[in-house]
Amino acid sequence: MTSRITIREVAKEAGVSIGTASRALNRAGRVSEAAIAAVTKAARKLGYEPDAIAQSMRTRSSGAVGLLVSDLANPLYAQIITAVEEALQAAGYALLIASTHNDGKREKNLIDLFRRRRVDGLILGPCESENPKLLEQIAEHMPVVSLDRDFGPSGTGVQVDHFAGAMQATQYLLNLGHTRIALLTPGTMLRPGRERIAGFEAAYAQHGLKPVPKLIRSEKSAMEFAFSEALSLMSGADAPTAFLCLGTRILAGVLQGMRHTGRVVPNDVSVISIGDTDLSQLFSPSITSLTWDLSVVGTALAQLMLKRLERDAEVEPESIVITTQLVLRESCGPAVARKKATA
């Protein structure tokens, strides 16, 4: 096994003291340009790699930012994570990613782990409980930026306008004559879920109507409940004529439920996906989707974080709101009355 090259060997190769080599490598303290050039050349020649832990202790910076999301398998996070990583890497930071599985206890443990690993900042996505005080506590130790969660007046983050989006999508279905619209969304404990339900209800109110309470289904997790919920709804006498649902596993569960009950999109049931995914685009017929620019979300998160990592800067709290748009495809049509089964 090849032994690790030490800074002592780099200093000897460059013909300088260990202290000078350390200052040259870390660009800290008084050191000449000639010494920096000699040390850099020696380090490259020997294949020297600095000890990241020791370096972070000296500089009080790990050069890394942590990012927590509820589910790494959710395709809606993929573009966000990619954009965050690209922007941070361009500024010299690495991105460390973990999944909370929408579990508050796991989130706390991961936050503690990232703090022990001396990350320079944290980006936190939605989780089962969203207490702004938690963010205030984290902010006492490091910069924290929120992704689509409540962060209070003193916090900073990026939020999607789920209220306006859900309202627009619901109005579109109501204008097609649908009054029995099912809304399937992850739990009301999460900001996106609460905002979607509020927008859904506001659209009905504008039409002088009220939604059917039993058609609003929300759970802590989108993992397992979608198929059983969709099957239950479509097996009843007053089945919904339209679905508005998150475009990941919930959409897959709804489409599976339709297949089991013999429904056809859009002849029998109209469908709108919240979030545009491969499934909504490639399904036949393609699914009308409520979408927002995920890359813009990721870039905004990274920019907010980088601004807070400039240690000499006094930065005020910031809130960035991302608007949504409805992409019309082939999955929606006029409401069709279905005959009730007779005994």
C-alpha cells in the first residue's frame, strides 16, 4: 500500500519550510508568489492531497453544503439537485445529499450528522413537521436555506406557488364541467399539501361550489396510498370524473386504479399531474401537467446559499416564489356522467 504524501515531503521538494508550504497551500498568511508557485509545483509532482478534516479545522470551512429532501427517488427533485450542485461546484463547494424519508426524527439525526461533518450550510426540503424555530436554531450555527417549506419572517428560502397552481388546474377542470374532482396530495402537515388544498377549495368557491370532502385525500407519504385510494374512490357510486394528483408515485397509482376499474383517459376520467415527469409526458394519452421550472428552483437555492457563505456580508432574509404554469396535453375532456350501477 502506497503511503500518503505529507506536507513535510512537499516542503522538502519545494525547498521551503513546512510553515511556508502550509501557508502557500491554504493561501493564508504572508507568503510570496514564488513560494506559492514552488509549493504548488511540488504538490502536483508528488500527488499531494491535503487532509480535508485538518484543513477544515484550520479554515473553519469544509467546502461542502448539505441538502436534505424527503425522497431521493422523487423525479421532481432530480433537476433541482442537479442545478444546486452545478452552481455550488462552480463556486468551489461540494454538495452532500441525504433523504429524510419524510421522517422528522431522521431529519434531526441527519442535521446533527451534517453539523458534525462541519458542512458550511444546509438546504432543507419539506419534512413531516415544519417548525420555523428549527431553522432559527440551525441558523445560529450555519447558513440555512429552505426548499418549499415554512421558514418564518426571519428565514430564507425558495417556495413554489402551489396555491395559485392548484387553483388554476382546478378551475380548468371545473370549466370542463367536472364537479367531482379528486385531489390526491402528500399530507397537510407539509406546506405544498396545505397550499394545494387551499387553492383547490378557492377554485370551487369562485364557481360558487364546494368540493366533496371525501374526494380530498392526503397522507403523510405518497409511497403506498395512491393505488388503494384511487381504487376506493373509483369503486364508489359517486366516483370522481377527474383527478388532480402529484405526478410521481401518486399519478402511477391513479393510472393503475383506472386500469383496474376499466376507466379510460380522458373518455371516462380526466387527469392533471402536479409536476411534469417522464410518466406524464410518455403515458398515452399524454397527461396535462401543472409544472414549474425545477432548474430555476435549484439555481435560486444555490445563489441564496452562496450569498450567505460570504462571511463578511450582512444578508437580509429573502423569499423567492416560483410561479407555475399549466401545460395542456391530451388527458382532459368534458365531464361525462356515468350511470350508477343498478341492483
